[in-house]
Amino acid sequence: MEVNHFILAFISLSCLFSVSANAPPPFSNASSPASSELYDMIAVMSESPSPFAFDGTTLESIDDLLSILPGGVDPALQQICGNTDHPVECIIATMPFLDENAPIEPLSVLKAGIKAMDNQTKNALAEVTKLSMDPTTPKTIVPILQTCIDVYNNILNSDQKSLEAISNHNLVQLSTELGTNVENVLGCDNAFKQAKLESPMKDMDAMLANIISNTLTIGVDMVHF
């Protein structure tokens, strides 16, 4: 893989998954060559017009990208994530949280997705809490940041209820909690929009929204108890 591709990957992921200096990157897995190669391809694809050539192969869509994923990405995971609205984000988010001893099936990927959602939410919560406590933050912004804190706490609470629903094989409760988070994740950005301001959490919320969307699709359409 060319060095410039790696640089693009690093820059892209640094922007997408920006967190506070003391918080770990949400989905990094530097020890996995397959993950690094996957990040590399995603970054190049996102920076280039479609179609574009990658190692002699013309890629025109996400499906084309999924078809040439590194061998380290299990085909079962590719298939499950390929049926979500955000397949690449699905793979990136769930890979670090998959149980190595469990078969890759919709339920195990859903659990990994909920853990990824929880992780991303905790990082967002840490960042927005830091901003709210920063003495340089305008006092007029603090109440909006508190709304974001409430939003993230609601998502974390719903995550726990989703896991309980899985343990109880309660599809109705599971669907309800996953659907609730689709609305929850909009709360922070909407609070800033109402104040005619751009949310500093915009990028983190965008990734979180994609994870939530994917978990809803997997939980409602693919999981059967």
C-alpha cells in the first residue's frame, strides 16, 4: 500500500473520529493489518471522485468496495453489514467489538454494534462535558451543551435496555429502544440549530447516527429469537 494512501487514511479517520486528547480513538485497531488496509481503502475512496481506480480495479460503489475487502474481514460480517444503510461504517464500528469465540451472525453483530454505539457515545459525552466545563466556553452555550449531555446519557441508558431486551429475547423492547436512539441522536445537533449555531459535536454525532441506523436495521430486519 502506498504511503500517500496511509496518510489519507490517517487524516480522514482523525477528522471523523476526533475525540479529546485524553480519550482513545473510538474504533482504531492498529494491531490488525486487515483493519488498516480497510481504513486505507475507505479514505482513498472518500477523497476521490467516483468511479476511481484502486490497485488496477475500478470501483464505482460501496458494493464494489465491499467486494475487495481484505481477507481479514469475515465474509459473514461483510454480508450482514452490506445489508445496512452504512455498510463500511458498520464494519469499522463492529470489528473491534466482535466476540472472537462467537459465530458472526446478526445477533453477535448487533451486540457489537451496541457496544460500538456505547463507546462512541461515551467519547462524545466526555468531549461535550469537557467543553461545558471549559472556562472559555461562552455561558450562553453551556445550556445547549447540557442538552447534549442529556442526549448522550439517554442513549447510554437505552443501550443498556437494548442489551437487556436481547437477554430476555424481547424483540418488541429491542426495536423500541433501538428506534428511540434514532430520535435521541438528533437532539444535540437540533439544540445547536435552534440557536443558529453549528454543533461542535457534529462529526461525532454523524458517526454515532450511522451506527444507530445500522443497529436498528440489524435488530429489526435480521435478528430473530
